[in-house]
Amino acid sequence: MTTREREYARANQQRAAQYTELWIVGSSEDLAVMLHAAAQTGRLVYVSAPHQMGGDDTRHRRYLRLRSS
């Protein structure tokens, strides 16, 4: 591995370490409370549109990206 490749790999790892990515599942009201709290702390970077779980399940899921620090 060349020096350039090592530096590129290290930079990518550092960028990835800056964020936490997760899926949250719950009722619309519960998700709204969680998103509001994340936005108020300044950690919310990205949130997806709500997706229904499917079937008889009335919950929704959303993808979040939060700042780690």
C-alpha cells in the first residue's frame, strides 16, 4: 500500500468516525420527540422520510445520521 493510499484510508476512517448512523422505529409521535431532541442538541445531520413497517404494524422507521462529537 502506498503512502497516498494509507492517508486516503485514514481520512475516510476519520470522516466515518464523526457520525453515528442508525434506524429508529416507533410511532409518529415518538419519532417526532426523538427528532426534536436530536435537532435541539445540534447533532442531527440527516433524517430520511418516514417509511411504514408494513403489514398490520402501524409503526414507522426513519434513518438518522448524527454527529458523534
